[in-house]
Amino acid sequence: MSGEGKGIVDKGKEAVQGVAQTVMKKAVELAPDSLMPGGRPDPLIRRQHGHIGKPVSRVDGPRKVRGAAPFAAEVALDGMAYASLAYSTIAKGRIAAIDTAAAEAAPGVVLVMTHRNAPRLNPPPRFLSGDKAAAGDDSPIMQDDRVRWNGEPVALVLAETQEQADHARSLIRITYEEEPAATTVATADGCEVGTFMGEPLRAVVGDADAALAAAPHKVEVVYRTPGHNHNAIEPHAATLAWRGDELFVHDATQAVAHTAWSMAQIFGLEESQVHVSSPFVGGGFGAKGLWQHQVLAAAAARLAGRPVRIALSREGVYRIVGGRSPTEQRVALGADADGRLTAIIHRGVTPKTRHSPMPEPFILPTQSAYASETIALEVKTCYLDMVANTFMRAPGEAVGTVALECAMDELAEQLGMDPIELRIRNEPEKDPISGRPFSSRNIVAAYRAGAERFGWDRRSPTPRARREGEWLVGMGCATATYPYHRMPGGAARITLDAQGRARVDVAAHEMGMGTATAQAQVAADRLGLPLEAVTVRYGDSSLPGVILAGGSQQTASVGLSVMMAHQELVAELLKLAGNDSPLAGLSANEVESADGGLRKLDEPGHFESYASILGRAGRGELAAEGSAPMPLETMHWSMHSHGAMFCEVRVNAVTGETRVSRFLGSFDCGRILNPKTAASQFRGGIIMGLGLALMEETQFDERKGRIMNRNLADYHVPVHMDVPEIDVIWTDIPDPRAPMGARGIGEIGITGTGAAVANAIHNATGRRVRDFPITLDQLL
């Protein structure tokens, strides 16, 4: 290996230890006082009671492994009917005739609903169009005879059993009048600069095209990624019932409060008339929002006067639930003789439907990844007649890092430089686009630690240099990145009883990431209680907070809400304590929670237990609710999680088969609240990234606008045999500007993974594959 590469490894432990010590010291000094009442530092930064950072097993684990955790399609209601949907088979046009007579006469049928008898509904509020909007598609829902995409629901059957409903649905006969449909970029209905979160997907610093032309070293490459579909273990489902004018929905959702508000808008109700619960969700990844199936089931339940269960088949998910859109990305990098970037250009195109809230924002990671004198970024959006695309784990970053990080590898090869050294040499001192300082950025330490652990010094910079029998072996790396988010609207309630037990109530979600476990740890640390004395109640729109499980922001949003509720609880406890208490006359900023009570900060002997305070006040319990402030931290600092991804592959020289033999993710995500659940999140993201790299692809019939591989037999995702032992490490350096010092980890694992695999394949074979997924036919 080159001397530069060996030096990277040699500096590994020293760099991480030095950075960790320095940043930990700064974290104490610069705790997020702007987030805390009274301007005092966050105690979770400067002191712990031992819960934060402990590898705690999931509190809901036993229920799940016993099969006792209720999911949306397992709620049983008296008199329940079962729903089955019929989907359009054309991409655009109208229903000329629909014959439902045979279906209505079929055994067990309760109702057949089409646009002819469906209740009049308001348009669904499209996600990002309002604070609580949840719909992934704002198309009218069975309100007319129009067909807007191939797979749009055109009829719903209710029957006494699921089998009867499915059979009756197969008896419906529909005739269409087809119209010309835009199903390719060449036939797209317009093309313009896309927008994401209300901002145009375009950024310009200097004249990047001129700088590229003048650069002594440059690469110009086009990378293409296909569409991807959601394949959570639990398909979308809901069980609904009307009680008078109130609607009760048991849903598989990432947004209980948003769904309740949005359903109220659609049905012309007050928000208080809709109740949404979602105790457990079997995977979401961005797709478990409000789609047509919940609305249609609620409409049918109202018509039939009976509770309804709707559970989409795997094909049904493909037909009406959006996924990730395909992209074509041009990346051009210009560098001087020392490898310092003088130009970064990242432009491209992605399709979407006009009814979707977002394009695939693939330039997002490039906005803050590397320093350059000039930058030009742009996403063009072309409009097609297809199912509405939506959020899918790390939207933008997952596929954007594929193009950017593969291009960086190509530039490193041209320069004869170690790929890690090239990245380190182009580390930005501040955000290249906004100019804001980074709240915390320790990717260099992550790279050095990861390189040492992975054995990067054993990599040959010469492709095809290592062979074991028929297998060509190579290593690759890439940078992972995902922004820190925290949503406004966070609120939580803490109820403390006289026995020293606490309950946290918050409208959060459990999709397998360990929400209740992590927040129990946060609350126990705040309250100075044993972990077993704290429970967390979540997944219900009646609870406080408007918190979405998305954008890797739920932990920060809920955690800060718990911190604020704790502050309010302390203030109320001090009021109850009265003049006879050792805490008399003290304010909330002068005490801390510890050992099941409150004590003075600088005089621990001034202490009174919660039980004593509540007992003397004659109170059995005390509740306090707190709301998190607006996420102003992101206005002052550029905040991101980062990772260094390392991959080793083996490619069969005869068959082209690729096997990932080793993978390591070295992460810089601030403080890790629970190492056990965090490691699971990191590994899950990496596995999804392996699928992105090697097998996942939505096959779209451009003639009919129809997804062809609408099942797990034809749409391939990684299985056990595809996944090696995945090693994960992290810096665990608190971010002084984030609540609890923690940034999000749910999505970063998928970012950078695809590029690390592709770069390893090039190192093994000498082939650059730029059209994903990298299938064996491209390596023969």
C-alpha cells in the first residue's frame, strides 16, 4: 500500500482519542444552553446517572418475540368486514364502464364501492403542504372516473372474510378509454428545477464550469440509479371503525398526529373527532404515511356501517405506495495537482408525478461534503404518469452518495492518491454552501479508526492485484452523511407517582428502532430513577406532540421534549415542596434530579425525595407537560452525521457473481444513547445499502406505466446469504449543539454503502460500473 494509506492507518487510534478528549471538553463547555431554560448547560452532557450510553435491550422485545405485540392488521373489532382493492391497468385515461353485478352477488359481500357511490371527500393534504399534512399523494380518492396512474384504486369490495372479498374483487369488469401517458423522460409532461422542503434544489458558488475546464485533473461521469420500492416486513394495513361522527383508526403509520389531522381534513371533521393509534409498526423507512387505502377503508366503513380491516397485499403496496424515483446524475470534479478540489458539479434529472410532494433530492449530500472553490448543484424534475414517489430511507443521500463517492474514487485513481487521503485533503472548514460553522464534524477521526480496524493498509491501489482461485478480491471506501433534523411541534408529558415511578406520554412511534427503550433511558437519566421505574407510552394521536418518525429526527425531537417536560415537572415539585422542605426557596435552575428526588446543585445535602414531596402535599401523582423550542440550532450551525464505509468484495472471474465478504461502518453521529439498538440501526441501513448496490431495482414497463416485479420473488432484497458479518464502530463524541449531544442514526447506514461496494468492485476487477444495481452481467 502507498505511504499515504499506511499513514492513515497508523494515525487511527491517536486521532480518535485526541479528538474525543478535545471535543468532550468542548461539549461540557458549550452544552446546548440555547435549548435549555435558564441558559444553564444540559446535565446529560456534563453528568449522567448511568442510563445514557448503556446497551439496554429493547423494552418491547419480549412482547415481539412472543408474538404478543399487536400490529394494525391484528386488531379485532366486533362485526368487522374485510376489504380488497381493485387497481387500474392503464396509466392514464378514464373508466368507460364498470360492471360490479357479479361481485355484488358473490357470497359474503357487504359492499362494492366505486366512484359512483363513494362518499364525497376533500382532497388529501399532501405531505409538506402543512405542519400536519400526511398524504403521500394528493390525487382525488375515488371521486371521479379518471385514471392517473397504472395501479390507482378503482374499486373496493367489503366482505365477511378476506377470501370472499378477494374473490368478489376478481369478478369486477372494467373498460377503459386510454389516453397518451407520459411514462418516460422523453415523453415527460414538463421538466423544471425541483424543490424539496420548500427550497429549490439548486446551489451555485462561483463559476464551476469554467473552473472545471481549467482544472489540470478532472473526472466527468454519469451515474444512474433505478427506482426502488418499499418492502417493509409488515405491508400497509389499517383497522377502522366509526362511532357516531368519530373515527377510530388503528394504523401502521409513522405519523399518528399527522394522520389524525389529515383524515379529519379529508372527511370534513374536527381533528378531535379522529383518533389514530399505532402501537407497533413493522418497518416504515418513509412509506408508512397516509395513502389511499386508509381513506378508502374509512369511506367504506361509513357506507357499510361496520368496522373495516384493510391489509394491502405485497402487490398492493407496489400499486399505491410510492418509492424512490430513478435518477441520472452527472458528477464532474476538478482538482489541482495536490488533489484539492477546484470545482464540484452535480446535476441531473429524476422523474416524479405532479401529485407527489417531492423529487429525489440527490444533491443533498454534495452540499456539505467537500471544500471547493466553485460548486454547481441542480436537480431537474420531469413529470410522469406513475404512482407518486415518496420518501425512502435517506431520500437524496442514499443515491446521491453513490454518484459523488464513486466519482471521488475515480478522481483519486487518476491522481494516484489514496481515496481516504483525497477525502481528508478536501475536508471543509465550514459549510461550503451556507457558510455556517459545523456543530461537530469528526469524519477524519472516523476514517482513521475505520481504516485501522478494517485493515486498509492491506489494500492494493492496483485493480485486480489480489486473486484467490476464481475470486478477485478488492476493497473500497466511501463517505456516509445525513443531516441532523429536529421537527417543531415536539411535546411530552411526564407523570410521576408517589411510589417513585414515572410515565412518559408522547405521540412517538416504534418501528423497530427502540424508541421506547431510548426514551426510557433519557427520562430515567433526567429523573434520577432506575430504568425499570420508567415506562413510555407512545403511538397514539391523543398523546402530546406532533412528531414524525422520519428524517432520523425522532430521538432528538422526543428527547428534547422529555427534557422540557422534566424542567416543568421540577418547577411544579418545588412549588409543592413548600417552606418546610430542604429545597425551600430554590428555583428549578438550582436543583437537579437524583436518587429518586431533588437536590441542590452545589449542596447535595439539601435533598428531598419525590415520594416525600408528593406525600406531604397529599398528591398521589403529579404530571407536567413540556414543549421543545423551535429547532433554531440548525439556523446557526451546519449539523450532520457522518460515517466512513469500508467494503471488501469477492467477484468470481468466471461467473461475475459478487459477494460482499466484509463490511465496516465507522460512524460520527454524536453521542450514542444506546449502543445495542444503535448497532442494529447502523447494520440495518448498511444491509439496505447492499441491496441498493447489488440487486434492488423496480422494473417499470414504459409501454403501460406499470411496475412489473411487484413481489419479493422478482424484486430482490438482501437475504442472509447476501450479508456478511457487519462491523460497526463510532466516535461517541457528543455534538454540543444537539439535545443530549446526539444526532440521528436511522438513515445514515444506507448512505455511502452503495459507493463503497462499487469502489471495492472496481478495485477487485478494474471495471467501473455506473448503472446500478451492479449485476453480474455487467462484470463478465
